[in-house]
Amino acid sequence: MMGNPPRKYRCSAFSLRSIVRVVLCLAVMMLGLLSPHAAGAQVINFPSGFASQPSTIWLENASVYSGSSIQVIANVGHTANNAMFETPVNVQAFTTTFTFHFDCSGSLTVGDCGDGIAFYTICACTSGNFRYPPGYTYSGFSSQNFSWSNCDPSNTPECSPLIEGAAIKFDLFNNQTAEPGAEFTGYYTGGEIPQYPNPVYEMSGSGINFQSGDEFRATITYNGATLTEKLTDTNTNASYTISYLADIPAANGYNNTALVGFGGGTGEATALGYVDSWVYTVNTSGAATPTYSVGGGAYSSVQSVSLSTTSPGAVICYSTTQQPATNGSTGCRNGTLYTGPVTVSNSETLYSVTGGTGYSDSVPVGAATYYMNSQTAVPTITLPGGSYTFPQTTTINNTTVNAPSSSSSLGALNYYCTTAYGGSCTPSTGLSSLLTISSAETVCTNAVTSGHTTSATVCYNYAAAGSSASTPTFTPVAATYNGAQSVTLSTASAGAVICYNTSGSPATNGSAGCATGTVYVGPVSVSSSETLYAVAGGTGYSDSAVGSASYVIQNSVATPTFSPAAGTYTSAQSVTISDVTLGATIYYTTNGSTPTTSSTAYTGPIAVSSTETLQAIAVVTGDTNSAVGSASYVIQNSVATPTFSPAAGTYTSAQSVTISDVTLGATIYYTANGSAPTTSSTRYTGPITVSATEMLQAIAVATGANSAVASAAYTITSPPYFTLVASPTTLTGNAGNAETVTLTVTPQNGFDSPVSFACSGLPTGATCSFSPATVTPSGAAVTTQLTISSSAQSSALRPGSRPFFPFTALAVTVCLFGCRNRRWHHWLLLAVICSGLGLLSGCGGSGGTSSTATPTSTTSMVTVTATSGTLQGTATITLTVN
């Protein structure tokens, strides 16, 4: 039948109500299109290489872009180059993944291939342009050092780096043993050759070979305390994992940010080295600055200050020295960990910072300054006590700061009182102008400051001008003396006080004290040439004329001493002559005659190789010459037994052993196989590297005589640790299924502690379990089974496609509910229409062409972490779920 169908068969989608439902279904589908997708933002993100030659990376020395890689090792002899991200980044907690490879095709032997490549952090300590910090002319990495330096290692091999940093090095040369190889790594700080406790690790047996030409992927994770390195050959899947205890901010000058990048060096060898890709992710976010329950200010009592932060789970560190900092986890690198209210009992500034696991330290640092109830300074009167013709005017001053005052800009309010001469009173009158003294009297004063306690009270005596006191006399009189003198001062004025000093005219304060100088109470010791000045005065007297006496003290010079002391020796001696008298010149003889100033002047150690007597005197101009010192030496020639340094013992790394002998001209012979040394044994010419447990024995030979045999046993051990290996490292399965991986824990150097496991990076809906959950290696490798179970929803849509369900399904349902007649062919028709609308929305508006979101596989990088105390090992598994 042509025309419109009967109303009972019409879909209500054509009614106003149904139109609204259609609009609703379209809106729901658009919500699906706009749903946010989880993404992890990287600070540095070059996962596919550097083909675009990014401006955010700057290259130094011979580093250049080569295709999509950065060449950091140039085939031009001794070079040290770097490639750095131009902006400092947070280094409290991070993950960085990069790929690199070496080209040793131009090298004839393993020893000819270049030193290596390092990932390193450098303290961003220099302000301004980090590319060329002022004052620095060289940067880079070589077998000897890395980081900025103000000299050129090609001209100065001992060139020392000046800026702090840390590095993980991938090397073809072992700097501890000076041996070439193909698989060395290690973590070290300070820009120096790796040394214990940061040794070089040789990865032999792991399948890692830097000369293979393969590309290697390094994943380095730092959690604030442990730095974990995993190195994988992307061609063979051979891997090596190791963890280090590290404090990256401390290594970078106790800074939470640093410059990061790569260095490469060839030494004198030839090779090419490339960094092929790089991703760096900061694993922390900034914490909120702490707040204070009691704000800074002036307080008259002890305060209890609580600190808090709005950052969940963060820790707070505080100090009073403006340098608190967390250690990136649950403690403090600088300052004290906050666990409860802080008691503030003194005037001080309380600084605080928030940070910890998952956070970078807060900016700015919190601060509050507290002024506590301290004592006001004692006032001073500008007119000193003494005898005067009245009236006299004076002022009262005070040095106390931070309080209001009517008399001083420094802050204290001064009070005073006056009383009869020689008396005392309680100050009560506030001083607001000059103080006038009209007659003989005593003035007492103190001071009060808001928030402080009242100062002590001090009194000044003012007498009417009278007769002058008699000038002091000196016993013994001024003269030249051989030795220190005890000088007595006296005056004929009864009751007068005497003031003295050695720097000019003293003065009394008009009563029983001194305005300048020291009150005389007993004989004055004069032990060196100087002049004494003295004045008499005090109550009822005006000050006398100043008396003086100059004393010249000529001290006897101490007798010289000899080291070593006189005696019988079996070898030649190097004798040092010294004297405790400052500035003394020593003269000596070796023929038994008495030394004079015409004898040989002593300038350095004297070689005594045969029996003889040394005699010496010490001379200082103006002083009496010393007595004659004498030392007789009897030399009985024999050969001393050699000594070893370091001494025999147990060590955790290879040792460089030096053998020495005190016998002049002695030749040393040694063995390292337990046999007794003879003159046919190896001749000692320099330090011996002891890298395994062994015994050294040595003799010294001189003038036809041999010394006794010396021996030293060395035991070389290494700290226990373990490695973690996963097999297989690549899994492919269907959603809803379970996949298994064998994890092998291999003990090293006697490691025998329990190891537990955890995994991260699983796709949504997937879980992992371990059987057993904990293993304990006992002299051999042990295994556990990792099972990864994925749900049926674990598969993901094709990258870039828009989600169609459940929003499209919801739209279809809305449309279907609009049909009043439930006949199936109408339902089918409406389902097709609404589904078409959903498909159009899902295509993203590309020219009106619709496309269906096709389910496909998803790939995740699952990280398994094995933990035993502070040690960690990781293994990475590539998981693909279809």
C-alpha cells in the first residue's frame, strides 16, 4: 500500500517525543567520543629517535645528529662529548628508557674500541646559559671523568670536574683493572673513575656484548632510594639487571633538579657510539607548602607550632637553618622529620618543606620568624663616671632591636633614677630628653622592651672635681730584661684606683672602675717587649697624668731537637732538626765541633749514612743563643724487611698493593704463588693489582745482603646480591586466558636472603600471581612461576579509534524504545538507522565516511620487581592480549 502507513505502525521516532530521544542518543554517543583517554606525560619524549633534530637537546664538542640518532662517540681519537636536555628536570624519582649501539667495525682489537656511553645527571649549579656556563671551557664524558670542567683533559689528563653529578656507564673498558672488554656497567658519582663502593660490574655470562653491533635498550628507574638498571639486547633478548643504593639529589649538590643527558668518550681508541631514542618520565608531583598553626611574631612565652600540608601521604621536614629537604621517600635529607608540634623557645625562624614518595619538594619553602621573651640590653650613659665641674649633660642609649622607644630608634625605653653619690636606687623615670647632672650624685639606669624582660640595672658615680691623683709608678722600672717580668703598679693617693693597658691612655670612671683599660688588682705579667700605661683616679680624685714604662724582653732561645733521636740504626737515617722558638735559625756541624753562626745553616733533613754526631744551636736576633743540642748516630748497615700497603686482610674489591723498604738503594723481589722469593723472582717496579685471593711475599736486597721474607695474604670478596631473569620475556595470549613466565633468581657472592615479588604495568582487568610468592636461594638459582590472568575485557580498541560501545548501544536502546509497535522488522529497521548514526559519530567526522571501531590486540610492558631488603631486581615482559 502506497502512502503513509497507518498510525499504529508509525515509529514514534517521527513524533516530537521521539525526535528528542534521537537527539539524546546522538548526545550520548558524542559523550563517548569526548571521553578522555589515559595518557602518561613525559618530560622528555623521543621514543622514535631524533630525526627532527630537536632544539631542546643541545650537543657539545663532537656530538652530532646522524640520521635519527645522536652520535656521541666520534672516530677521531681522544674525544669527550655530550648531548643534554637543555632544561633541568626533577631527579627525585624518575624512569628513563633509551636505546643505543656501538659501531666497532673500525677497530682492530677489543682494546681499540672506544670507552663507552653514559647516561648522567649534572648539577644545574651555574646560573645563566647552561650550554656554556661562565668560566667553563670543557664538558663531556671519558674513561677518566665527566661533567663540566675548567680545563681541557686533552692537555691536562688530571683535569678535575667541578660540578657534581651521577652516571650509569655502559663501557668497553674496566677502569678499575685497566683492562679492555665488551660488557661493563656501573653507577658512580662525582665525575671520577668508578671505585668501591661503586665498582665496575662485568656482565660476562649475561649475553651482553657491546661489540656485537646490536641495539641495546636501557630502562633506569629511581624511586628516591634505589636506582635499578635493566639492560636488554633488542636482537637476542639477552638482559642484565642490577640495583644500586643511590641518592641522586645529593649527588647533584643536594638539588632536586638537574641537567640530564648522555656522554661518550673514546680515550685514545677508535669507535662510533649512538643514542637512538630517549624517554624520561618524572614520577613525582609537587607537594603543597606546609602551613603553621602559630604564625610568626613576638611572643612572651614558649610556643608549640604544628605543621600541616594538604598533600596526602606527604612528609614534612623542618629546620632553623633555611635548608630543609626530604629524601624523596619517608625521611629528610636535610633538617628534621616532623612527627608532632615543634617547641619554639628562642627567637628564630622555622623553615619547612613538604615532599616524599610520589612528590617533589614543595616550592616555596615555608617560613615563620618568632621573637621570644629575651632580656633587653643594658643601657649605656655617654658620660663616663668621674670627677666633673657641674652641670654636665649626657644621654642614655640602648642597642635592643624590634621594640617601640621614645628615646632611641633601636627600640628600648630607658629608665633612670638619681641618688646621693655612691648610693643605689630603682629606675622609674622614663628618659625622653638629655639627662642633666647638676651635682655630685649617682645615676642608675635600666631598659624595658616589649616582648623582652627588663635589663639589668647599672649605676654611674659622678664626683665634684677635686685634686688630681698621683701618677702611678712601675716596679721594676722600664729596662731591657732577659725573661718575663712581674710588674707592680702603685700610687701615693690613698683610696685611688689604678687603670692600665698596653694600647694607649687608660681612664677611670670617676669611682671604683675604669672607663677605658683594666682595673689594677695585682702584679702584671710582661712576657714580651711592650709598653704599660697607667692612670690613678676614682672617688674624690680627678685622673692623674698617664704614666708609662717600656719593657724589652730578651728571651733565651730553646735548644734544638733531633728526629729520629740519637741511637743505633741498621740503615741510613734522614734526620730533621727543629726548634720551638718562633723565627729561630738553626746552625749545625757533623764533625764533632761546636756550632756557631758561621757553621752550616739548617735548611732540610740531613742524610746520616754512617756513624757520626750532629750538633746544633738555634739563633734569634735580639735573644740569647740556645744551648748546643747534640745527637750521636751509630749506623749498622743491614737490609730492612719490606712492608706492604694496604696491609694484608679481607677486601671487597681489587687492591693496588705497594711494596716499600726503608733501606736506601734496596731492590725488592716478590712472588704471588706462595713460593719464597729470591733474586730470581719478579723484580718490583710498581703497584701490584690483587684482584683475587692470593699471598704476596717479598725480600729486599742491598749491598749484597738480603732482608727477611715479608708476606701479606689478601682475600678479595664482593658484597652479596642477586639477579632476576624472566623466560620468556614476550607473551601473546587471548583475553580471558592465563599466561605463565618462569622467573629465575640467581644468588651472587653468597646471597641467601628471602626474595619477594610484585608486578606493575598490567593492562586493565589483568592480575598477576607468583608460585611460590617468596623464594630463598641457598647456594643455587631458584625459580618461581608468574601467572598473568587477563579478563575478557582486557583487549583494547585499535589505537586512534573512537569507542562505540556502550554509548552506541545506549543510543540504539533509546531509539528502539521509541517504537510503539514492537514488530521485529520495524525494530530491525530502527536498529540499523540508529546504529548507522553511531557509526557516523565514531568515524570522527572524516569527510562523512563512516568506519567501524575494530577490536584489536593491546601490548603492555609488565615490570616484575624482586625485593630483598634494600636490594631489588627487575624483569620486563612484553604482554600482548588479543
